[in-house]
Amino acid sequence: MDITLCTSEWHVEISREWDVLGPFPIHAREQHFLSPAFPLDLSKNIDLTRTYPSAYADGGYVSWSKVSSDEHGSLNVSHPNIRWEQLRATEGWAALQHHNVLRTYLTVHPPDPKQERTKADPRLRVECLQGAYFSILPGDETTWATHVSEWHMGNVYALERAPTQFVSLPVSPYRDKATRYQVVLCVPYEIRLFGDPRSYKSEYPILSINLTISIDTLPLLGTSPYMATPVLHAPAHDIIPDFIYGRPFSSTLGIGTSKSAIPSRAGLGLSLCNLVTAIRLAPTQTHVLTLVFQPDSGLIPTDITELPVDITISPFHDGSACSDVEEQQIFRVNVPIRHIPMWTSINYTAIRATYNLGFSNPTIFLVLPPRYPNNEGGGGSKEPILALHGAGVDIINQTFWTDSLPRQDRAWVIIPSGRTSWGLDWHGPSAADAFATVTALYDILRTGFVDWVYPRDTKLIVMGHSNGGQGAWYLASRWPDKVKAVVAAAGYIKSQAYVPWTMSRYNEISSLCRSIWADQPFGRFSHFIDPALRAVLETSLLPDDNDLFLSNLAHTPVLAIHGDADDNVPPWHTREAVSVLREWNPDADVTYHEQPGQSHWWSEVLKNTRVQAFLDRVSSYEAPKTKCRKFTLTVAVPAESGSMGGWRVHALEVPGRLGRLEVCEDNEGGVTVKASNISVVSLDLSSASVNRLVINNQCITHTSVEAETIWLEQDTNRNSTGWKAVDSYAENFQQPYGRAQAILSADGIINIVVPSLHHSSELSVALRITHNLRTYHLLDARIFSAHEVEDGLACGGNMVVIGCADSLLVKDLLRSSQCEWSHEGGAWVLNDKKFDNPTSGLLFLVKRTSNAASTVLFLQSSDPGGLERALRLFPIRTGVLVPDWLVVDERADRIGAGGAEGAGVWGSAGRSNNGKWGFNARMSWLN
């Protein structure tokens, strides 16, 4: 039986019978390198009688099987014939990670011949939950030899506010009969998604996936040919603050909008004109419009539960919005609002607050107010508590997280979203969101609730559970001077250790180059990769390894908590973190509590007398602080690291490697410093009094007694490795990030540039990136042609350039960024190495010198297949092994990262090279 989804015109049928091939060994992020159809070659027919090698199966081969979905598109995939217990007996959870490829059929039926037909092809609306990738292929397999599959990311985390995904059919359907297509689905089993089978009483892993497909057909909006597809309200994406006393608690308002299929004449999108800045919506794009409540707005009566907002929609063509009134439409949105009473010492509601990330990304967070204002009872305010939720927790619609947090007498509890319920594991943009909520709440309180405000430069107490516990370790150890204390519950030490890879089968690899993946016996590329390449790729994970940065918490009060029966995050993670912390400081103020009989979550994990006593001890601005005389600051990415004891690292000698600063102070104001792999540091003199300074056995003379900051850099003009003090440091010497993931750390909208706005493989890639950015990080993007950017239409901010290799824009970007990549004779060249394989996909990160805080990520290929490979490596999730630059070819489809042609981290930027990100031979690999 098939699932039929109809509209008044076109309708689709999805076969409920699925062909399943698997399981195949894979590690958690390997599907970003491999073809999602692995081991299939989709340039050839699918042979259901063929068997394929797999280390999991008896005899070493697996064959096709079948599974049926229910009427709602849900299906469960499992392989009970595999000896899972035998595998996990030696390899643990690593053996449960595996990959499957599924295939079924989709039939598209044309409208009744008697009905008026549209000329445009129908477009599919697809929702893929907990599947990694899917593709729609022509039904006729004889055409596959020349067809390039377009792979769309599924909503692998089942995120609750994912935008609708629109997918074009690979070939036009017949107008007079049904047309059959094939659907291929990539479904990996990840422990973080599906859990240990024992937790759901199963002897084998079971994948639960849901796939639904319908036709997207929308009526005309007015009579304009440019307005064939309207903007719709997407209420799931609204960002609305609570109202107290008839006024919004915060001034930022976001209205979710989405636009459907590509109109026949309008080029790219529609313009929403009566905003502070006109916004252009690309076809299929979801966007949140930013509005601001004016301070002099009148009170909103509590019986008013909706606010009407009118927006003008204009077609966008020929490079600008149409000003013809006849071409415009009014789009009305009724915004729902929630009134809540003012809090008291007894009664309160978790308050929805908002702020604007940059100028165009409205963001929501929650706060729990303290019981008493600053002017009542004495004592004043205390440090806010930043409470980080676990993976998959929707702070707006799931109240259990806020209910489990202890309300304080004089401290605000701030509950950031991390952008989404999974975010980036509280790294990158999720970390930025967490810190931004603290500043946002301060701005709210100082203008509307002055008796409740805390100092702008306040320190924080960071608290979290599960993924949020890991996030607490992360935030506190990367910005130690911002954090007063840490409460970390059930957190994992790092993602690579979440699924243990301890049974090494690669003892021939040197200890220097042995990778985390070498310890994973089932990773596909482990069998093909050069150990030196593996070591370079691993540097992209270095900034996330919490255990390597615990020196930064050796003098911070820590309360670590874990249930001794945790079957989600094993207790050894917290035990090991505490052990490493004590190795750095045997007298560290760290307390470990292991709760007997408790699993991963219990409602009192953070709301109990032990936690409250710890908070009372450490949370006071007046509490005396013990002077730290000796400490070690560890840094991997200076731009993503803060100071410790006033010392801050600004540049590494060799990016991609750890930098460490060992500081020792004596009783007379003398400071001795040992710098390892560090080229620029500073000291905030408000945090330390220095009478004598020695760095790497060299005495440094102060340049100015009145200076607020001492800047120290290696003196590259000397033959020795000496250091010197300088009056200031050129802030435009932006340092390399070491990984392409930095593109996600955007202060505003990300600009995506394609050769033109007409249908092309580059535009398809751009639309998929915009969808993924909104799905996984609630980040907005705008799509421009290269010509528009050359004309100055794009604003500042991070940029993704897809293709455009011969454009003036790319030439200007490469020249202004001093990038060593060049495009010569149709091929990309780096360090005299020409990459001319048409199947290759390239990614490389450069800086935008017009804005020192902005970066540009290039996705390049001369072939649509190569561009698909580059797209899969776009670092949308944590754990994707993409350093500053990476090149892969078609071999990656079968051997993963073993198909890389080159990879590397840029060299340090400084005075000697005028801030250039140059080729770094020590941290690069070329085939």
C-alpha cells in the first residue's frame, strides 16, 4: 500500500515498501565525507541481488532487505541478524555506529486534464526526521550515468522549528500520465540520536525515521506575474517577548516568514519593503524579520492577545525591489503576545526575553527573576547563573528544564537557547549566544527594571546538564576570567570520547600521528588515510577537546555531578575530568558528587541543598578572592578564547597546535612567564600589579607606566626568539581559526554569493545552505549574485562564495585577503600544487580585510559532483573534520577522508607578514 498526498492539482504517492542495505561500519561524522549512497554507485543501476562487504556481518557480506513504513511515513530499521553483543563486547558503543542506505519509489500524478494547468513543474515539500541525507532521482535508471544527485540534509536531530524543505524534481514530470521517481535515503545510527539499545530494552540498535513528501502548490497572490508565489507567515519561527505591565519585557520582535517556489519571471525572490532595511527572500527560504518596539509605545491592555503587523511585499527583479504600487501587496501578520504578571518573592513565571544578534537575527531566551530587588534587605545583586540545557531540549515548549533550576534570592538565572535545542554543542555560535544573553538582559534591566540590574562587567556562574554540562566545562575553560564558578552535571568530556574508540588496531601508527579515528576500529577512512593527513584533519577538533583546556579551571570552584547509573553519558567522563583538573592543581576547589542509583536525568539534579550550598558559597561580589600565584593558560583558537588572571593570548606561533602560557607571580610583584607556541600576549594591569616581568628567560621593560595593558610579542626582526613590549597591537591582524566552522560565528546575516540568480547547481547549493543554517542554527542568509556584490549591494558580515572563480569579486577577495589560493587556467592552485581534477571539491576560509571580524568560506569545483562533495563538508555540525582548507575528490565517496588531495591550517598572522594567512607547511598535507 502506498501513501497518497494530494492537492487540487498535482498529487504524489510514496511507496511504503523500502529496500534497505546495511549495516556498514561508520563513525559519527564520516557521512560528510562518504557518498550518502555508499556503497552504491548511483551512476549505475541498483542491483537488489548483489551483496556488499561489511565487517559487521557473518561471512563479511550484507544483502538487501525490506522494511515497511506506516501510514504517517514512519519506519524502523534494524538488523537483528548481526551479532551486536559480540561486536560491542570488545568495541563498546563504537560497534553500534553504522550506516544504512534505503530506497523507495515516489509517483507524481498530474492534475485532471479538465483543470487549468500551471506551466511550472510542481515542487516537493519534504520532511525528513532523523535521516542524514536524501535525494530524489529519476525513475529511469538508464539516465543515471549523466545525472548528478542533489543531496539534501535531513533534520537529523528532529529539531522542533525546522523550516519546510522544498525540493525540485530531477526531471520534469509528464503532464498526461504518472511519473515515477526514486528516493534514496542515508540513515546512520548515532548513539547521541538513538541511544543505547539496552535503554529501550532491545538487543540490537533500531533507527526510527520519518519521511513525508507532498506537493507544494500555492495560489497566485494578486495578478502580477512576479507574485506567483507569496510570502507566508511561519509562526514557529516567531521570536516574541513576554509583556509585563502592558509593555514588552524586551524590545526585539521577530516575525517568521517563508517563501515558496521560484516564480517564472521574478528572478530571485520577493522584497519586504517597509522595514528599516528591505529584506529579499529567495525562493524556498525561511527568514525572520526583525522589528523593534519603540520606547514610547503605549501600553497594551491585557485583553489584547494579538498585534497586527502589515508588511509590503514587492517582486524583486533586475537587481532591486519593484516600486510600482500595482505590483505590491500588503502582507498582514497577527502576532500573538503573552501577558504575564510582575514577579514577586513567591510567585514568578519564566520570562521570555529577546535580543538581536547583530542587526538581523532575533533570538529568544528565558530568565528566572531573583526573589528580591537590589534595594531590599541589603546585600545587593549576585552573579547571574547561566544555565545550559541538554541536547534536544526546547526551552520554550518544554518546561521541565526551567522547573529543575533553583531560583535565587538575588541572582538572575539566564537560560539561553544556544540558537536551537542542539545548536553547536555550546561551541561557536551557541557559546556566543550564551554570553550575548547576559549582555542583553543587562540592557533590558538597566532601562526598565533598574532595581534588579547587575553590573555590566559581571562574572558568571555557569551551570549545565548533559550537553549543557559539557557546555559548562567548555565555556568556563575557554573564558576563565568571565566565570566565577561551575556546576557541571552529567557532561561528556569531549565528543570523540562519547562513543569510546579505545581498541586500537593501528599500532603501526606513530604515537605522534595517532588519531582519535585510529582508535576507532570501524571508521571507513582509517583503512586508507595517510597518518600525517589524519593528524592535520584532527586539528579541526582540537578547540573542542575540553580535557586539554582544564588547566584554565584549575583555580575556579567546580561542582561536578553525575548519576552512577547513567546509561547516556557514562560517569567516567566526569570522573576523568575531575582527575585531570586535580592533576593541574592538587588543591583545586573541585567537588565531585556521584548520585547513587540515578541515571542520566533526575529532576533534582541541580535543585537540591548541595547545589544551593555551593552557589551560596561562591556567588557573592563581595566574597574574598584568593590570589592565584601560579597558573597555566591553554589556548587553541585565540579568537575563541578569553583571558585568565588578566593574561590573554592573541596569536599562536603555529596555528593548529596548542599554545600554553605558564605564569608564576612572586610576593614582590615579579612575574615569570613561559610561553609555548605563542607569539602575542597581553596583560590587563587592572588584574595584576607587575614590577618585574620575565618571559622565556628574557627580562621585559615596561614601555609606559600609565598603560592599562601590556602587549608582548615575539621580536621577529631578531635572529633569536626574543620578546619585546609594544605600546599596542594592530587589531587588524586577525588570526586563523584553524577550521572552516568559524563561518558559523556570524554577528548577523551570512551573505551567500553565486555566479547568477538563475537556476544552476551553485544556486541549488546556496538554497540548501540557507535551509541548513536556519534548521541547525537559526541563522539567516541572503543570496546575491557576484555582480550584485561587486556593485556593493551586500553588507558586511561572513560570506560564502560558491563558484564565481573567474569573477572580479573572487579576484578582489583573494587579493585583499592576501590569500595564497589562486585560480589559474581553470584550476585552483596552492603552494604550486594545481588542483585540476574536475571531480574535486574545495573549501577554504579567508578573512575579509574590510571587516577584521568577518570571514569568507569558498566552496569551489568545476563540476556539479565536486560541488556536491564540497557542500557535504560545509561544517554545519560539530565534529566535521574540515580545517582552514580542504580538497577532496571522487575517491572520498568510497574511502571518506582517505580521498583528500590536501588539507591544512593557515600560518600565523603578524607584523612580519602584514597579517597574512599564509601556507603553513608544518600543519598542512598535500598529496
